[in-house]
Amino acid sequence: MRREMKFITKLAGAVAAGLAVGISLGGYASFLIGMKNSPKSKQKAIIKSEETDNNEFDLEWFNDKNPEKISMISEDGLALEASFIRQPGDQDAGQTVILAHGYHHARRQMIPYAKVFYNLGYNVLMPDARSHGDSEGNLIGFGWLDRRDYIRWIQRAVLLTQPNEKIILLGISMGAATVLATASEPDLPRNVKAVIEDSSFSHLDEQFKHRIANYYHLPSRELEPIVSFFTKLQGGYSFKEVNIEKRVAKIKVPIMFIHGTDDNYVPIEMLDDLVEAARVPSEVYIVEGADHVQSLQTDPHRYQTEVANFLNKYVGKV
């Protein structure tokens, strides 16, 4: 009997040790797949942003505007790239929008949004996020590292235009978290007059667990702290630190919140967290039947109308 108990105890220990090793390896693999971006993956994302996120008319419109190629160095030494589209004519438009694309995409994903703002009379600055597109880096910042990059992009936009340029921030998905985190920074330039977020998560740890469980059917509670550990080790931030809800409470400029009712990637419940946290004048635009970052595609006319109304109300007409 004692021998049997010893055998069972040893077997249970071996199984537990095996599971621990398996979870640890799975966590590291999830980190490599989810948080790292290789040059090959970045090139695939550029192609995806051209072929999936745009049609031939979008790309033709973008190329006809002769976008300027803009480069910048981040605070930690990464070379970042962007496209800049100016309004026609000799005089400055006076207003510029800075766009932020989504996870594993590139700046050309934002061409449809660039058209919206260009038609409203705005200059358009479209950066590639760090570790995306033509920008350097291989660790994805998920808006947290990117917030400091966008402070510099705002400063760059002012240099490209004029000292009193009014600047709007708009981002989708990861880019939405980026612009919200940026707008909460204590050194946000006064040029920024409003921020528009489309489909942001409220907490990165909860978003990761939702994604890993619903898309990959993996044990999210066990994997999340492991992936977060490696992100902290290599990138300097943990998932729990990326609390966008807490950041929203610090924003001092008007906010527009946009979300689709059928968003399966970022649960619409996260929108409630963000809206309730806001301490500034805000507008909420919920798009019936829209999946993740599909609000513009679902109802392009109303999307532009809602954005224009928000800007006219809080920023003023061009």
C-alpha cells in the first residue's frame, strides 16, 4: 500500500511538473507569436494593409496625393516612418489628424480614415507603429510604448505645419489604445484638441485573455502572466500596466468613443469601462452590426457625419 501511494505521489508530481513545463513553453511561444514581429511578418502586414483594408480606388486616391515620407527617431532610438498628406494650396490647413493603425497592420490600413479627414479639410499624418510596417523594432508596444512615440509625432506634425496647428488623434483597435494613452500623458502638447478612439480595449491583460481563449482555445489564465513576464523582461511593461481605463480618467481634451455592437475581438463591454472613466466632454457612437474596426465600412456616410459633428462641436470648423 505504501509503495502504491509513493508511486501515485511521484506520478502526480511528474504530471504536475510536465504540465508546468508545458504551460511555460506555451507561454513563451505565445509571447513570440503575439508580441514579437519579424521583418517577414511586417512585410506581410504591409501587403495585407494594401490588399485587404483598401480597394483599388483607395490606393489610387492615396498615391494621387503624393504623400511625403516622414522619418523620426523614438526616445529609445528606433527609426519610425510615416506618410504625410497636405491639403492643396499655399496656405496651411490649420488642422492635422494623426492616425494610428491596428495590431499586425501598417499605416496604409488607415487610408479610408485619411480620406474622411482629408475631405473635412485636414492634413493627415499616418505613422507606422514601432515594430510595424517600415518602422524599426520587433517588440509590439500595444499602445503603451507607442504613446511616447506619438508625443514625438505630434511635435513632428507641428514642425511640418505651423506652431498653432490644431491636432486631432484617431486610432483603431491597438491604435485606439495608443491615442488614448498618448492623450493622457502629462506633457501632451497643447496643440492636441481632441481624441477619437475606435474599438480600443480597456485592459490589456483582459484583452489578451479574451483573445487567447476565444481565438485559440488555450488556457488564458495560465498563459497571460507568462507572456506578460516576458513582455516586462524585454519591453519594460507588464500587461496589467496597460490600463487604458485608468488612463482615460487623466485625459483633458474631448473624446469620441466608437464601437461596433458585433465586435468579437474587443468586447463592447470594454467600451463601457472607457466611457465611464472619462472626465471630459465626450460623444459615443455605437454602430449596429459592425464587427471589430468595421464601423467605417458598415456605414461610411454616417461615420463621417458623426466625426464631423464631433469636431465641429469641440474643435471648430476648418
